[in-house]
Amino acid sequence: MTLLLLLPVLLLGLALLAGLLVLAKSSVTFSRLRKQFPAPPFAFLIGHVSAYWGDEVHLFKTMQRFRATMGRRWLIKMMNEHALNLTDAEGVEAVMTSSKHITKGPLYDFLLPWLGRGLLTNFGGSWHHRRKLLTPAFHFKILDEFGPLLAQHSEQLVDDLRVVASGTEPLDVVEHVSKITLGTICETAMGVNLHSCGEGDEYFAAVRTVGASVIYRMMRPWTWNDFVFGLTPHGREVTKCMNTLHRFTEKVIRERKSTQDTKAATEPSPGGEVKLRKRRLAFLDMLLAAQKEDLTLSDVDIRNEVDTFMFEGHETTAMAICWTLFALGNHPDIQERVRQEVLGAGPAWQDIVALPYLEQVVKESLRLYPPVLYISRINEQGLDIGDKHVESGVHLDMIIYCLHRDPANFPDPERFDPERFAPGEDRGRHPFAYVPFSGGLRNCIGKRYAMMELKLMVAAVARAFSWRARHSPEEIEFKPELVLRASQGIQLYLTPL
Ligand code: HEM
């Protein structure tokens, strides 16, 4: 009996001892790493957990403080996990140009219950295969077909804003823009009308909750285990949201299946690859067609890809549009120049997409406010950066936000200046100094789609409104979730023209 009582205590003691040994060993490794790279002050065993602990705004400020005090590269220790934070172009280049470091960091694992092994979180041969399959879905000929739809949605955005805009009351535009970009990705890549799928509002709320939970968990090691997190009230809420997200995408897939006949568009080829007979297929049609040829592509695989592209395809572009409107709302002269360029352009969507100054403005906005502010890789085989060697096991975290504000490549980096992207102005700039869409093998598959959408949306707003931002850049509190947000939202005083 006494033994029975003692056993759980003994097991718990052993587990604690094992945990402490792991942490102690990790501290020794970390001391070795610190001979190569600096690290901000940290607590024994737990490392920087206590420095980051707080909300997202605190996390962001801590990251900025580390950049200001540590230089361009510094080490972080979260319990027994070690990461090298890179904010310099040479370091980022070393990671992005490597074909060995393409597996995403452990933070992405929090997304697995939602996105599974969709393209964003996939790795190895499966990723290669999927990327090859999906790349043609964003071929420029497909994008040509999307152009009129995107232009139509940009007019929809203007109509929606007209209903709620008043030059005297500030309006947070984030939700309005996000609804439009969700609608565009549904209609273009998925071939489905958002309204026919209902639940759009629930989908938004769920994406926000799940997005915020990733950062929440990152800062709280006791939530890292999925099972343990799932037992907490917050974890249960996140699971509920993920079910909502899956319900929505399953509905999108059902809807599309019911309205198309993929068989007619495909023919088997000797290599087993899907060849498209009549025309190139958009994203979801291509997946459904591929499923007929490749029995290893399961319904869950398709849902994972749809979840990935629905999320990546609408949140990032929505914030990019909002941040561009924010920047223009703080620079009336630049806003007016964009408006004049847009008003002088031809009527076709291609005319807008080709506008040079609009492109400079969008690029500069993506520099100062990169929607994806941070990306991470697993360092499985060791990495040389110049004369330094980063041993395997140390994660490689690239902070795009800081990289884009490096004065070595962007003098007076806080200043919004579209001239930085005027022809010839990038001469001498490091090729990896500016990577809003990442770079190398795992760059953004939707880059061209995103740029088209961004330009068309900003141009439509510039044609219909003049606006100023409620907050100055100095007043903004950055709030990193899965995308870069502001805790105040993006509030604009919009005056119809
Ligand atoms: C302004 C808008 C966008 C920005 C700033 C952006 C940025 C990025 C970045 C930085 C990555 C690399 C992520 C990482 O390494 O973890 C990425 C990957 C990805 N993006 Fe985008 N993106 C945008 C729009 C889009 C759109 C419109 C789509 C889909 C239509 C899309 C789909 C993806 C996918 C699927 C990946 C993963 C690619 C892979 O790992 O092979 N993105 N994006």
C-alpha cells in the first residue's frame, strides 16, 4: 500500500529530474553558443521565457529592444530550445539560398491541427511534390483570368466603404478589407462565391483566435504540448475555432465539387502527372483534378491545402492593403501622386497593375510593414554564415521587420519613401535586404497574385476617397499575430470624392 502511494511520487520526481537534466544540458550548449553570438540577459534554466512573457505588444517591444542592444544577430533560449535571430541580409541570404534549411521551425507546429501538412508547413519530398503540382495554379495566364475578378472585388470594397465612411469619424478598415480579400481568394483560387458558403463571419473570428493563440503559446512553454494545451479553457476554445475553420473549407470544397466536372478537363499521362487538356486550372480545380490521377492525395490533404491557401491568401494581402492605406493616410502628398497616376491610367485592370509609382508605394509599404514579419527554419545540418558556424539544432529565425529597417541598406529606415524603389535606386542594395515574400526555394507562391490584388485595391480606394490616418507611425503599437497588426487597428478618416 505504502509502495502504491510512493510510486506516483517517485515517477513524478524522476520526470522532474529528467526535465532538469535536459534544461541543464541545454544551458551548457547555450554557453558554448554564446562564444559565437551575443544573447540578451536571461534567467537560469528557463532562458528568455520571462523576458517575452506578456502580450503580443510586449513581445514586439522586447524584440525591438534586443535588436537595439544586441546588433543584427542574437541568440534566444526558450527553455531547452535555442534560436539564432537574424536581421541582417548576409545571414538571411545564407538561410534562404540553402536547399538544406527548408524545413519550417517548431512554431509552425502549432498550426498543424488547422493546416496539417499543407504547403506552408510541409517538408521534404512531399513538399517538393506538392509545390511542383501547385505552382502552375498561379501561372501568369491564370492570373490574367483573375484580373477582372480582382478588379470587380476592388469596386466592391469601395462600395462597402462608402456605406460606412464618414470624413469625421475614424473607421477601422481591417475587417472590411479582410472580408473582401477572403471573398477574392474564394472566388479566384477556389472558384466559389463566399456568400454561398455562409459562415464567413464565423471564419474571420476563428482565424483571429487561432492566429493569436500561436503567439500566446510561443510565450508560454507549458502550453507547447498539444495535449496539455487542449485541456485548458483557451485550448478548448482554439479547438472549437479549428473545427469552425474546417467546416468552412469543407463547405467550399463541397460547393466546388458540386459545380464542376474535373474529369472533363484532365487526361491521364504516362508519367502519372496531371496534364491539363483544355486550359490551365485554378488552384482548387487543379487539386480536385489531381486527386483523380493520384490516389495518395486524400480528402484531408486537399482540405489542408485549401485551409493553407485560404489563410495565406487573404490575411496577408488584407494587412498589406491596410498598411499601405495607413502609410498613404500619413503622407497626403504621396497619396495625391498615387491618385493622379491612377486617374490618368487606362480603364483596364492591366493598366493599373502596370503603374510604376503605385508599385513603388506598395513595395515601400511592404518594407516598413511586412505582413509576415518573422519566419523560422530548422537547422538540421549546421550552417555557415560568413566566418561563423551555427551548429545544428539551433533554429534559424529571420525577422523580416528588422531586416527591412536595417540602415545599412535603407538609410533613414523609418521614413516612408517610395523613391527607394524607383528604377536604379536599388543599385548596391544587398539582394536579400528586402524579402517581404521570403526568398529561395520556399518563397511565397502567391506573390504575383498578391501584388496584383494590392495594387488594384489601393488604386480603387485612391480613386474613390481621400483619407488621413488617425494615428501617426510613432503612435502605432505593433501587434504580431500570424500577420503584423496594430493594436489600434488601422483607423482612417475616409472622405468620398
Ligand atoms: C502581401 C501578401 C503576402 C505576403 C507578404 C506573403 C508572404 C509570404 C512569406 C514571407 C512566405 C514564407 C513563409 C515562411 O517561410 O514561413 C510565404 C509563403 C507562402 N505564401 Fe505568401 N504572402 C502573401 C500572399 C500570399 C497569397 C495571396 C497566397 C496564396 C494565394 C500565398 C500563399 C503562400 C503559401 C502557400 C506559402 C508557403 C509556400 C511554401 O512553403 O512553399 N501568399 N508568403
